[in-house]
Amino acid sequence: MTEETPDFDEKPDVPSGSDDDAEPKAATPSSEEEAAAPAGDAQQTAALTAQLDQVRTALGERTGDLQRLQAEYQNYRRRVERDRVTVKEVAVAGLLSELLPVLDDVGRAREHGELVGGFKSVAESLETVVAKLGLQQFGKEGEPFDPTIHEALMHSYAPDVTETTCVAILQPGYRIGERTIRPARVAVAEPQPGAAPAAAKEEKADDEESGGTEEV
């Protein structure tokens, strides 16, 4: 009896199919995942836009605060400068007010011809100093009476005036800038009661002359 020898040349059975079928396939995104991707990008863009709007709003508020602070600072500087000028004017006005009697004496001495010699030099130096400090004299004969800058000490009537007029300056007035230190003390003349103004008289006379000429 003969034993069968196994044939080692036979190849073992290999499962049918190609090599590609043996490799794992890559996962492909489903339709749901593809739809979710654009939605996520839109949400992210909306969030970034909202943050940008918040930043812009905050920037606008800070800019407004800065502008208000700058305006307040400018107002503060102007107020301090105005107060400083006012304090200076008040101090100078107080000093010059004490010198007004001396200036009145100088003026009277000049009117009487007594301003001579060393007294004249001192008086002129004093007038120069007070002028540099801004002191101005005012008040002239013939100007209309203004109760805000004139003080009437004497009253009279005159037929040749059409309004209350300063006819004599008893004491000159003084001012610094727009601040009146002392009003001008004056004598005033008022229109004669019941008298027609000079302009009206002249107009009436002209009418009478023209009328008389026409009759002739």
C-alpha cells in the first residue's frame, strides 16, 4: 500500500479580492456635516461683528468723554484767566481810587497856573504812571448827559439845547477799560420847559418864509 505524499507546491487558499479592498477606506463627510460647516462660519462671523460693534460703541463713548473733558478744561482755563484779570483790575482800581484826590489837586493847580517847577515834574510823572496802569479821564463840556457815567450836581435850563447836556465839568471822571472808577461830576442844562426845539423853530420859520413868498 502506497502512502500519498502531500504536495507542498500547492498554494494556500487566499481570500478573493484585490489589495485595494483590503485597505481601510477614508471617511467622507456626510451631507449633514457639510451643511453644518457654513452655519458655523456664519455664527462665528456674526459673533465677530457683534464684538466689533461693541468695540466701536465703547470707542465712541470714550471719545465723547474725552471731548467733554477737553471742553471743560478749556472753560476752566478761560474762567481762571477771566478771574485773574478781574482780580488785577480790582486791585489796580483800588489803588488808583486813592490817587484821584491827588490828581484832582494837580488838575486844579494846572487850571490856576500853579503847576510849575519841581511840582510840575512830579505831577507829570504821576500822570504818566497812572496812564500806564490804564487810567483814563473822561468828561467834556457839550456832550449829552449820560447817567451811567455822569453825576449831575447842578441843573439849569437853556433855550439853545435840545436834550440834557453837560455844560460844565466840575470833576472829571475816571475809568479803567470798561470799569468806571468815578463818574464825571457835571453841571447840566435842560431844554427850557414849553420851548420848541431849535430845529422845529427853524423848520417853522422856513415854512413861513416859503408861504409868504407864495402869497406875494
